[in-house]
Amino acid sequence: MMLTPSKKTLFAIEAVLDIAYNAGGDPVQSSEITARQGIPRRYLEQTLQALVRADILVGVRGPRGGYRLARERRRISVGDIVRVVQSTETAVVPTGDDMPHSDIGQKVIQPMWDDLQTALMERLDGLTIDALCRRATETGVPCKARERLIYDI
């Protein structure tokens, strides 16, 4: 069995990346994100609001409103986004019977697991939305902002 992130975590990363990649200076509406990424609206709106409260996104009101990044994309890490989602999910904290009782469990397995989680978060903190945008460009992911530039010329 592989460790996998929650759907909400993946949706949040996709949504922020979509906004960074496709905005081109204009706010991105949640309906556009849903259309491009296939993220269910019920997850998306909840997640976008949590990201606004965490100062990762800014909500723009009005008929042409939507969402845009709250700071430069090189200053937003994947770790920032993961922490926001983790804080909104009702995590089951191991207690009582769930905690390892043996010496091996407490002194070897639990510390190993904690080290792995720390290493993963350090890696995610080093990965910026800007780096993911560059990867999207390199792999040929269509970009709405570039399409607008081509038509506007």
C-alpha cells in the first residue's frame, strides 16, 4: 500500500496551480477551475475559502471576480497548501489503542514515521507553485493566459 494524499489536498494544489498558471492578471473563477480540472464544486469552494483565510489566495468580488494569488507564485510552496488542507480536515490523532505499545513501536516505528513526515514536508516546502508552473509549460499543458495573449495581439 502506498501513502497517498487526500483528494482535498490534491484538489487544493491543482486549484492554486490552475490560478497561477491561467490567471494572466485576471481573477480566475471557480467555474473555470472546475471545467479545466474536473474538481467538484463542493470541494472547490470550501478549499478556496480556506486558502483565502490562509493568505494564499485573494477573493475578488464582482461579476468578473474570482480568485488570484495573494503573493508571488515563487513565494507559495506546496507545503503551505498542504498545511492549510490538513488544518481543515478532521484528522484522526492516534490515541490509546492506536498508539504503538511495544518498545519497537514506540522507539523505532513511530520515530521512523515522524522522520518520514518531516522529510516529506521539507520537500514540499522546497517545491514552489512557480516551479510547478514551469513544469506545466515544459510538458505542454495548455495555458488560458497565453491563449488570451495570442488573440489579443
